[in-house]
Amino acid sequence: MKRILFIMAIAFLAACGNKKDPKAELADLKKQRTELDAKILKLEETLGASDTTKAVAKDVDVMDVAESNFKNYLEVQGKIDAEENILVTSEAQGVVTAVYAKIGQNVRKGQVLAQIDDKVLRQNIAELQTQLTLATSLYNRQKNLWDQKIGTEVQFISAKTQKEAAENRIATLRSQIAMYKIKSPINGTIDAMDLKVGDAVMPGLSSIRVINASNLKAKAQVAETYAGRVNQGDQVNVVFPDVPDSLMTKINFASKTIDPASRSFEVQINLPSNKKYRPNMLAVLKIVDYQNPKALVIPISAVQKSESGEFVYVAVNGIAKKTDIKTGKSYEGKVEVLSGLKVGDKLITAGAQNLNADDAVKF
């Protein structure tokens, strides 16, 4: 009996001696956990994280794909031109004796702008007028005699011929004297005047410009490549960079002839009366050469390229899905999508360049 009790006492003491301190045991476990975490991290870096549900979601921006009216514009540079922009020339040679208009003045068609010395012509007309008076008197006398059957027919015809010759010479000189007046051929405004009293002028040389600014057009040359796509009646946005101003209107004229030198054709747009518009001012014509009222339009910055073609990323349940697309025309940062997307898709825009297929995303 004593032997059994002795053995039990020794076993109890042994059990009490093997029990660890709780603090020491906790420290030991934490150390083991740190070592395990380090090993796990190293393995993940080596193998790569294959479970996207555990990866950190990347911040992105998305847009809902929807139908919109897409327009593609052809841009050509032109200028404003006055339909009536006239260089006024003299029809006669001589010295200017009077100037009746000044630059900036509004003038009427037929208004005299300057006078050329016509003194010699006037003297000739005065002399012929005296001769005509005498010839008319002789003619009247011969006519009275002829009516009374007195005198010869030759005398009557001779008097009549002299009278008519004097009249014709006077008419000729009067038509010539009209050429010594420089007149405005149109209603408009004098835009240039380089003429003063005493200046010598020659036929065909111009010193005066008259412009009708109420009848302006924007004109431009379009490459023959677009001959089948640019027509009269097409929409056009005319932009005036120097004003600045713009005007949405239509093409009023599209030439059917290709210039053989420039390989282009002319288009014209009528402009409304506006004091801001001036001849030779720069005009940019944005001509609508393609339109799709139900196009899927996305930012061109969202489109990426690979060896197989173009693609975008679409967010599906928090995952970036790589989607192959086919694009059409593009204009001002927008591109038409012909296939690959549908209405309602959540297209990833900002942040798409940093994505891989099946990355986790949030927005």
C-alpha cells in the first residue's frame, strides 16, 4: 500500500514540473505565427496570387454605353469673300481735277467718285455745238424750200447730212466725256482710296476699291477625295477664329468641276450681314461628311490595341473583362463602335490602361 502511494506522489510531482508558463507559451506561438506569415508571403510572391477574389480591387471610372448621334466632320480652311468686291478703274487718260468720296464712305451705284480733266473735250463740244446750230439753220431752210418744190434734192440732202454729222460728233464727244468721270459700279463702301487731285490716271489702272459687305460668302477648296461625300445642302459649321464666332448653316454651292492644278473643288456658304465678318477673314469649314443617329460612341482614350486588334475593358460584377471591339470613324476624342459593345455595358474609362484581364475593380 505504501509502495503504491509513493509511486502516485512521484507521478503528481512530475506532472506539475512539466506545466509551462502561459506567457512563455503565448510568446512562442506568436513567434511561430510570424515565421509562418513570412513563409506564406514568400510563396505568394513566387507563385503569384491566382485568386482575384482576394486581390485588392483597383479604382476605375466607368460610363454606361448608350446610343447617341455621332457626326464626323471634314475640316477645311477657307476665307470670307465679298461677292461684290470691285476695283474701280478709269476709262480715260488724264489728270484728276476733283475727288468726291473718301475711304469708308458709303456710295451708290453710278455715283461719281472722281473727275478727270475734260476741258479739251468740252471745248470741242462747244465748237461742234456752234457748227450744229448753223447746220440746223441751213437744213431748216433747205427743207422749207424742198417742201415748196424749190431747190434741188442734192441741196436738201447735203444740208441734212451736215446737220446729222454734227449731231453724231457731239454725241460721240459726250459719251467720251462721260468716261472722264470715275463712277462706282455697285452700292457699297469705299474700302481703299489712293487717289488725289493732280494724280495722273491711265485706263485699267485702279486706285479705288468698293465692297458690298452685305453680300459675303465663305469659300474653301475641298480635296477631290471628298467629291462624293460633300454636296450642296450638307450641314456645315463655319468657325471664325479671329472673331471668335461660329455659324451652323448649309453649303449653298458645291462645284461640279475639279481644278486640274489643285485637284480640288470649291464650296461656298452664304453669310448673314454681320459687322464682325470682313472680306479675307479666315474661316474654318467643318462639313458633316458622315452621320449615325444611333451610334455607340465612346472616348477614344478607352480603346487599347493589341496584336489581335482593338479592345476595351468592361466592368462585370466587379471584374474587368477584356472585350474585343471594332471601331469606325472618330472625331474630337470620340469614336464610333461598330461591334463588340451593347447598350448598357459599363465601359471602364479612367484607369483602363493599368488593368489586366479579370482584375478586380471598384467604382
